[in-house]
Amino acid sequence: MIIILHPDTDRDSPEYGKLMEYLNGLKGISARSHDVAGSQQRLTEIYLIGDTALLDAGEIESFEVVEKVIRVSREYRILGRHKDDNRPSHFEYNGIRFGQDNLQIFAGLCAVDTREHVEQMMQALHEHGLPCTRMGAYKPRTSPYAFQGYGKECLPWVFELAGKYGIRVIAMEVTHDNHIKEIREALQEAGNPTGVMLQIGTRNTQNFELLKSVGRQRDFPVLFKRGFGITLEESLNAAEYLASEGNRNVVFCLRGMKTNYGDPHRNLVDFTHVPVVKRLTRMPVCIDPSHAVGSRNAGPDAIPDLLQATAQGIIAGANMVLADFHPDPPRALVDGPQALRLEELPWFLDDIALVRETYEQRSRLAAEQIRS
Ligand code: PEP
Ligand code: MN
């Protein structure tokens, strides 16, 4: 059960005290309060954990500070979408809005390699008015002998270049809680020229200790990748770890599932789950066509499978696209075969715009259908 208090409720007020006294007196139920700071107001939500089936929602609603009581219909209580739940499905970070109703594009390098490549990438984004990118500094690799990323060494100049080209958010995977500290320190030393969205990779979807560490900080939002070999339900529960620790600024990313049935793609593309995740949760949904498809192969119509998969995600209402690009793919240190070239960026963007426009028209048609 979730209790939503009136905006800006004072936690020191006697009215709040009365409610807490009542809740703390409930046997077998524990209450956890959580503040959500918005741009206009602060919202307090109280999560009741335990057997809440017999609790009287009306009685709780009669307390002066309570605005609304929501009965939780799913395990993922904070990020989930429940009956009569009109909590927001968007958040803002460093001036960029992430929501179930809009679209952000994160084109960039799978892994940071040379300063020249990073600069070429960011310059191209800047020329197209794109304020977000992806840049991997810490790379989890299948082989211990493969390049593991330049780690904290590259952060100062990556952040400096981001500032130079007006990049507001960089998606960057972390594989250890030390990396959060390294990123925070490097940003501070550079004078916070940009922001970072911490990425949880598919190999760490159920690394619960990492999730708790990333969830305990609220400076950075999180891009959470679906586990490639577990159920959707398990991945959504894992995402809830972030929120249960305090960070609910989470984008959920589909990136394909590991099964040979997807061959010859790297993974079986799962973008038909975009509307499912939007229906079950309030998280904006990202698609990663690069790690799903894994190659630059094109069909007889000359459309690369990467663009086809992107279009499939966008037409289904995706809110973010994470895509590997590289100025010189054969020289990329990680995942060159799936990287699009910088010259292909305008085509990629035009194709996305075309499909997004169609999605918006489809949404309008669906809304009319409901009204009639
Ligand atoms: C990545 O985005 O760089 C990556 C490693 O993705 P995934 O965790 O989905 O394999
Ligand atoms: Mn990669």
C-alpha cells in the first residue's frame, strides 16, 4: 500500500506525527517514508510493507495529511503502475526530460578510445542539436584478456569535451560502486560541465549489491538494462531495488535476449515489450538496437537491420534510443561491427523522426477510438 501525502507536508507537524503514530501501531506492518523533490513542490510517499490486505484505506485517507491511498497490485511497488495510480511517469535531469511521453536519442561510442574519436562524435551530436550521448569508460567484457575500458583515466577529458560540445547527459556503465565515486569526483574536478546517467549492464541486472549502491545515491539517474537471460518480471523486480533504496529516476532498457533463436542477430530483439513495460511500470523505456542486432547488415531494400530494429522500438512508443556510433568502426576497441558511421547519423535521425511521427499519429487515433 502506498500513502501519498499532500504536497509539501511538514514532517515535523503534529498532523504528520498523528499519522505516523497510527501506522507504527499497526501489527506486522512497517512504514517507510520517501521524499520526492520536484521542481515546484516536495512530495512525500509512505510505503507500507507487510500484509496490508486487511487495512482500511478509507481510515488512512481520513488523516489530514493524506491525499490518497493506492493499493499496490504488483511487487514492484515504487516503479510499478497500480490501479488509480497517477503518479508521474517522467523525471528531469540536468535540463533533459525523460518520460513515457517523449523521446531522447543517445548516440555515441560503445567504449571511449581516443580523444579524437570522442571529439568527432560529440561535435557531430552538437551539429545535430543532440544533448545526450553514450560513452563507456568501464567495460564488462566476456574475456578477461579483452580491452576493459580506460576507466577513470579518461573521465577528465571526456567530461571536458562534453562541456565544450554542450552535452548534458552521458550514459556510462558502472560495474562497481567505486565507479560512482570516481565519476562524481571527476565531474566535480571538471566543474560539472555535463551530467551522467549511470548504466547497469545486462550482466549486472541482478547484481543486487551494485543495485543498492546505485540506488542509494540520488545525484545520477539510472539506465537499467534488462537481464538477457531472465524473465521480464525478474528484471522489473531488480529495477525496483534502485527505487527501494531511494532512486526512482530509472529508465528501463530493452537490449535483446540471449537465445540462438535470434540468430543471425546477436540477440533476439524484444522491442515488442516496449508497451508492456510502459503498462506495468512508470519508467520511460529505452531500446538498444546495437547490442540487440549486433551487426551493420542490411536487407535487400538497403535498410540496415539496426535501423529496422530502431524503427520497431520507436513505432511501439520507445522513449529513448541508445545506439553505438563510431567515426571509424574498424578501429573501435569494442563492438566495431555494430557501430554506425558518423555520416549515417543524419539518416538515422531522419528515420527515427519519420517513425516517431507515425507513432504520435497512431496514439492520436487510439485516443479518438477510446473517446468514440
Ligand atoms: C553497453 O551498452 O555497452 C553494453 C555492454 O550493453 P549490455 O549490458 O546490454 O550488453
Ligand atoms: Mn558494446
